[in-house]
Amino acid sequence: MEREPDWDADDDAPPSWFAGQHLPEDARRMGLSHHVPDGAILDFAGRLDSTKPMHRVAAWVMLVVFGLPVLFAAMRVLYLF
């Protein structure tokens, strides 16, 4: 006799594909959620899977987008000295 699955076990828990499910616990304690820009970026980055090539491309693009302003600011500071 096959056992019937228990569909009501986690009725209160949102599905894993809902936004905000991939935030680190530290970010949640700080009050971040997927509704604020910093939390949305963390949630997006947490969903990336390194086994998928397009996710790797997205991670490199994010690294460039967020890293270039820091590099340019450091170059500007070094140029002023």
C-alpha cells in the first residue's frame, strides 16, 4: 500500500521560489528583505547556481558592475596624491 504524501505539513511556509527565500540569516537579522535594494541584490545573488553557465556570466557581470566604481575611486584617490 502506497503512503499518501502529507501536503499540509508546511502550509505556512512560502514556496522556495518566492522572493526573499535565499537571504542569509545575518541579512534577515539586520532587517533586510527582498523589498529593499540591498536585500534584493543579496536575494538575487543567493539564487545563482555555479553549475549553470548563464548564472556564472551573471555573477561576473555583477562583479564588474559593483567592482569598477570602487576601482575608479581608488585610482582617483591615487591620482590626487
